[in-house]
Amino acid sequence: MKILKSSLYKKYVFSYLIVFSIPLFIFLLLVNSFYVRSLEEELQTTNANFLEQASFQLDEQILEMNTVANQIKYSDELSRYLLNVEANSDKLTEVLKSYEYSMRSTKSLYILLTDRNTVLSSDGIMSTEALLNKSTDFNVEEKEQLIDALSSSEEKLAIHTLDRFYKENQVRKKNIYYMIPLRQSNVNNGMLVFVLNTNQIQTNLETMRETEKELSFLVDEKGRLVASKGLSQDFSESDLEKIQESMIKNGKAKINNQAYVASSKVNPLTGWTFVSLIETTRFYFPLLRLLATFLLWVIILGSIGIGVSVYFANKHYRPIKNLASVFRLEGDKIGDELAFLKTNINKTKAEYIKLNQLMNEHAPIVRNSALLNLVEGKYLNNAEFFQHLEDVGLNFPYAIYAVMIVEFEKETNVPEKIIKVEAIVQEITKSHPELKGIWIEATVPYLVNNQIIVVINMDKESKCNWQKTLKYIQTIIKREDFDQALAWKIAIGTAYDKIDKIKNSYIEASSALEKMKSDTYTSSPVLFFTELTQRAEIVQEDAPFQYPREEIMLLVQSVKQGNKEAAFEIVLQLKQKIKNDIHHSIAKQAVIADMFNRVLKIANEFNMYYQYEKIYQLTDFKDINLAQPVLEDIISSICDNLDHEKDTQNTEMKRTVVDYIYSHYDSPAISLGEIAAEQNISVSYASRLVKEETGESFSHLIQSLRMEQFKTLLVETKRPIKELITEVGYYDASNFTRKFRLENGLTPSQYRFKYQDSDK
């Protein structure tokens, strides 16, 4: 491998060596503490299990002796003997012998009858003096203390050193006595004495020692040694006290200048403590073996690390030059690579800002979709929908809601006019500090590009001040439509205090707009729905009954919009009005018949003649209870059919829009505005259709199609590259070449050379 003489190269080698070396040294520092600690914890855990087992077995011994003591206390033989009722000491001796043989916890069992100076055992009856001189069990050094313990009336565990020179691992052997008072009818008759079998304790202590250098022992509640394994003969009580003090402080101990790690377990019944001591040097032998292996791997990995460092340093030796080559175009002469990079990074930043602006332009598409769903009353029962409104920035801070529809002259099928309408929408939705207490959102319906739906959210004080809002809207229209090319009219629905009533206000505004389109309307270009109802009330002042003109008007509009839920609400309102306000049967029949006529007229407009057949189910039109389900059935069928037609139209429109793009993508003038004008839809709807059908944004799809066509022409023809760039719809050859290089990793000429050559 060639070593390049460069300070940058040397820095790379040095930095990679540091990258490899630092973790290595950190590992060496940490392995000592973590590995040893881990091994220490593992051994302590193992010892803790052994200690727990030893403590549990001591509990079992105590419980077994208590059980036997209770059985003896209440045995008939003992009671007879104590009462001298046909006393037979032989039977009692046999009973004691059977208990003694059956118990694993003890090696001997005695009953001391204090008032008789008599001792009962499996060997027979003897005096207290004879018992104390028995060579194995009671011949201890602390004889006076033992006599005091036997004379007391307390239950206790007593430990006494045997007088004879019994040793276990050079430590004097001790006997353990468990004394239980013998009481009957609150009279102390003596003492039950169990001499514990210490073999099990010694076995448990031995189990804790995996090596000869490990120590284990048992101390009583006063810190006195009970039993041990591995302790030397010169081990004293003071040594034991020091060990226990050290254990309490830091869990470690020191014996004969040798350090140990201590584990302990206190027995809950006796208060005695089992202790295990492990030499600390034991932890370092595995560590030394590990370090030896690790050193070998350090040498191997170090060699590999040096090689890898050199390799990566060599690979990244010229990062600035490589980065500059990404931006370099054919014919570019780079004198100062750093300055060249700075220039191109600034260009890239500008393009990034431009891309962000483009994304911000498309963000309203999602926002508009949510706003249209709100206006049309979709998903109002879904809590997630209202969360979605907040996520897309549709926050309504005030309590009153109303809908305004601004309609311009006939369908705006000229791109310039569509752009004006979209500009008006953007201006309306901008922040408007001059409208205190009023918040405005606006959008263009998908299939009607000459309307603007405006949702007005206001506080209660602004509810009656419509002039300020109207003036604001009209000012924006005049400012954007500076050549007065757009004739307009405004219809306004009722203001409500609930957000889910926005759909009602929209239906009312649509009804008012429909009235404004009629030949009979010649009034102001602004019409409130409430004005229609007021005029209807004036007309009906002398009528025999109040005809529900407003409700029927809303019913017709909701059915036309395919809003089934709103239509059903209005049918229910009409039902209540007919029941409560119209009492004459002929009047009821007239209203119900009019409802059916108007709904069936809508069905007729959409060529749904089969809906007439459902009327034959009714015998007459007088009973609204009978008419309601039939009417709702017809409404449901119409709305479902309209939804189906919308879906079909949506699918067809997707294909039409995408087909148009595929046919005209090479036109430099192609835009969403042009497509919207061509298909008579809104710009936001055109953008949404492209995204749904292709999964890509309009701009990305255009760029992909142009890029693929350019590559095809590049390989299959020998025409000049600039000519091909113009043919696929680009004016800026330099910008297109940069995009091509970023996307394909090659310049157009390099791409042509590579793939034309490979095809030969």
C-alpha cells in the first residue's frame, strides 16, 4: 500500500489509530473492576444460596425438635409418670428411644425432672449428677453455666465447649443444646433437653468451601463461634469480633493479613449467623488468564487496526476533492476547491429553501382536505378527526361558527382565473390582526373551482358584526382581482355555537346561494340564509299554518350534497314541526307530499327513477310516522348512489389527470393550475389526485418522467445534450445537469458514454 506524504493523510491515520486505541485502553481499565465485580457477585450469589440452604436446614432442626417436644409433653406415659399413676419408666424410656432414633436433628434427648433430681433418657433413668458427668454430651468446660441453663424455666439454645480435647480442623468442638421447659397446667415440671446433631451444620459449612483456602463458620446471636470449617487453632474471639465489624462496614474481612470477601445469612429463628469467606486473590486468577488471552487479541486486533486505519485514511484522503467532484459540471475549471464548494453549497442551500417552499405550498392540500371534511360533516363522531384538525393547524379559538360561500362567475376554466381564486384563498387564511375576535379558514371545493368555502370562527361579541368580516373578504377579492375579471356573490349560513353544526351552516349557505342563482333573485350580491327565513315568515303571516320552508330548503340541499346524516337530522326536525305546529290533516298531507316531491325530484335529476316505487308502500301521506322510514330509505339510496358516483368520478378523474401529465410532462408550461383548468377542478384537488394515484407529488412525478425520457434519448440518440434537455421540458440546462448528476452519479455525457458503449 502506497503511503501518501500528506499532513491530511497523516491526520487521518492518527485519528483512526486513536479511534481504535481509546476503546482498547478504556476496556483494559474497566475489565478489572467490572469483570472482578461480576465474578465476585457470582460467587457471592452462589454462597448466598448455600447460606440460605444452611439457615433453612437449621430452621428445620428447630421445628422438628419443637414438634417432638409437644408430642412428649402431652404423651400419656409422661403424664402417668409425673402423676405417679401406674408409672412405668421403661415405657417412657422406650418412647424417648423411639423419638431419638427417628429424629435427624438431634443425637440425644433428655427429660430433666427438677423436683425429683431425676433424668429420663433413652438409656434409662439417672440422676442429674450422673448426667453432667456423661463423657460425650454434658462433660463441658462451662459446667456451671450449663447447670444454670438447665435449672432455668426459659426456652433457649445453649452452646458449650466440650471438656475433652475434641477438635475439628484444629478448632475445639462444641455441643449445642436446645432446652424447652416442661410445663403442664402452668406447673414447671422440668426441662426437655435436645443435644443437636452438628454433623449437618458441619456438612453445610463444608459445602460452602470450594477450595481449602475458603472459610465458613456459624456464630450465635452474641457473636460467639458455634461451628467452623477452615479456621486455624489460634483463631480467637477477638479475631471473630474484628471480622464481624469489618463485614458490617464493607462486606470484607482480613485474617492473618489475608483479605477475604464475606457473605452472611442471619437465621430468623435463632438469630445465629452463617458466614462464608472467600479469598480476594481467587478473583484475580481468572482475570490474569483473561488478560493473557486479551493481550494476544490486542496484538492481533492492533495489527488489524493499524491496517484498517491506513486503509480508511487512504480512502478518505481527498474528501474535499471528492466532494467538489459531486458538484463539478462538464467544462468547469476548479482553481480553489474550497471556494468552489462554498459557492455550490450556497446554491444547494438556495435550492433546499426553494424545495421547502414547495413543500409548504403542498401542505395546505392536507389542510384543505380536513377543512372540507369538517364542512361536509364527515367523521364528526371520531375523536381522532378533531385531533387531526389540530395537527394540520386548524385551530378554532372562539365559540361561534358559520360558513360563507363565495362564488365567482361560471366555472373558472382559465388557469389565470384559477390562480386568482387560489391567491384569494391564501390571502383570506393569512393572519388578520385587524379582525379582533374573528378567525377565518378558507378552501376551494374539489370539483367546483369557482367557489371558496370560508369557515368563520368568532367570539360572541363579533357574532352581530358581519360588516367587518364582509368588508375584509371583499377587500381581498378586489385586491387580488385587480382587473375586475371575476364577478362574485356571497351566501352566508346561520352562526352556531357548536363545531359539529358547521355542516348545517354550510347547507344553509348552499341553499342561500342556490336562491341567488334563481331568475327571481335580483337583490344584493350578499345574502344571509336568515334573510330567506325572514322573508318566508312575512309571506306566511296570513297563512292558515306555518309552512316549514326553511327546513325543506335545507333538506333538499343536504340530499343534493349527499350528506345523509344532515338530511336525517332535518327529517327529524320536520317530523317534530309537523306534529307540534301543523294540526290540520290536509296541511300535514301537503307538507309530507312536498317533502317526497322535492326528494324524488332530486332522484329524477340523477336518473334514479326506481325510487318512485318505494312510495307505493304508503297508503297515504297523512301519518309522518309511517312516512319517515320510507323517506329516509329514499334519501339513503340517493346519498349512497351519489357517494358511489363521486367515487367513480374520483377514480376516473385520477386516471384523466395522470394521463394528462404523462401526455404533457415535456411541456415547460405544465402546472397544477393548467391541469385544474383543463379538468374543471381545484388546484388542491388536482394535487391530491396525483398523489393518490402515483404515490408521488406532482413536481416529483414530472421530474421523474422527464429524467427517464432524457436518459432514453441520451442512450438511443446522438443529438446534442442541450437539445434533449429542452425537449423534455427544461429551460435551465445547468440546473438540470446538476440534478442529473446528483441522481445518477454521472454527468449526462458520462452516462451516454457508459451506456451507449455497453449496448454495443
